[in-house]
Amino acid sequence: MKATPGVPSEDRGAREALVAALERLDALGMNRGSTGNLSQRAGDGMWITPTGMGAGETGADDLVWLGFDGSVRGSWRPSSEAPFHAAVYAARPDLHAVVHCHSVHATALACLRRELPAFHYMVAVAGGDSVPCVPYHLFGSEALSRAVAGAMRERDACLLANHGLVAAGATLARAMKVALEIESLAEVYLKALAVGEPARLDAAQMAEVIERFRHYGQPARSPAAPPPARA
């Protein structure tokens, strides 16, 4: 591909990672056929999966570069959901990858038009004490883009009423982690609802979790100090 202003030239690895993530979602049953889409911020725009193509037929060269100014580069049309991907990036400069899927349990919850509340501390993986469910809007519409961007200003995930799940992160790996975790939580929540309304953690308890998450994980180890020189 020839160099184009605003389009990163050394990004083959990033595009291959997007395709691998798309294939993983399909293998896990998070998407089926051509449902769902992924994107990653790149230069003055984003790489995004093409419309109407499933994981088994999408390669790195099939991804479409869509500039934030509306310019398009690629052999195919970008996903019909590209507007809300762009809206998320505009609202959150810290986010660099967006995953949208029609995973069974998150979608079932979205079809009930219910948010995912603080029934489990891991809900905080999305950055708050709930995962909101935005009202139904036609896919690809400006109204849906505004709703998603609004919900994602203070969260890294949201449900789309009668539609599916959106998750995002500073990296593609992080966006995938959030999507998989929210799907798992939605499954547990729906099973709990079959018995009764789950107890919920209060605002103070969730604030403690969110603060703990800020420092959670394995920090890089410092290189071992060389042994002292012998006299």
C-alpha cells in the first residue's frame, strides 16, 4: 500500500492483531457471521473491519482505514457501525481500540434493556459501578453514535438496547479483556436473576474496588542488581 498522509505506513502488525481478535471473538461465540466489528486508532483515523464480512473471510489487507475527516482508504466499505467507533475516539482520546460484539449473554441483557449493576466487584473493570444500557437506536445512525459516545465518556463498556455490547481500551488487548469480562458477568447476572434479584455492592464498596484496580496487576520487575565485585 502506498503511503498516504495521515495513514500509518508501518502498521501491518496492528492490522493482523485486529484480524486475530476478530477470529478469537468468532471462535468464542462472541460473534457469528458478519456480526460485530473492531477498530483501532491509527494516525488521523482508524483501521476498522469491513462491512458484511465475517472472521473467516477477513484478512489484514481487507481492513479499511477511515480518517476522522471522513476520508476512506481500502478495497471495501467500512463497517456500518464506524460512526460510533469514531464518536468514541473523539470523546475519549485515551482509548485506542473498540470492540463491538453480539455476544449471547450481554445481548440478552441488552434486549431486556437492563444495565449491568454492581452485583459483582468485577463490574468495575469497565471503569465504574455499572455498565449502562443506552436506548435503542438504528444501527449506523447518528443517534446511536451520540448515545454510545455519551455512555463511554465515563465507562469503558456499554450495552446497546436490543443490539449488543461495546467495549474499549487503551490497547486492543485491553478492549478484548473488557468485552470478555462483561460477557462473563452478564452470564452470571442473568443466572442469578433466575433465582432472585442479586445483592448489590454500594457506592463506597465499588469506589474501593475502582481505586484498587488503579494499582492492580503485575508491575515490571526491575533488572536484578549485579553481584558485588569480589575483592
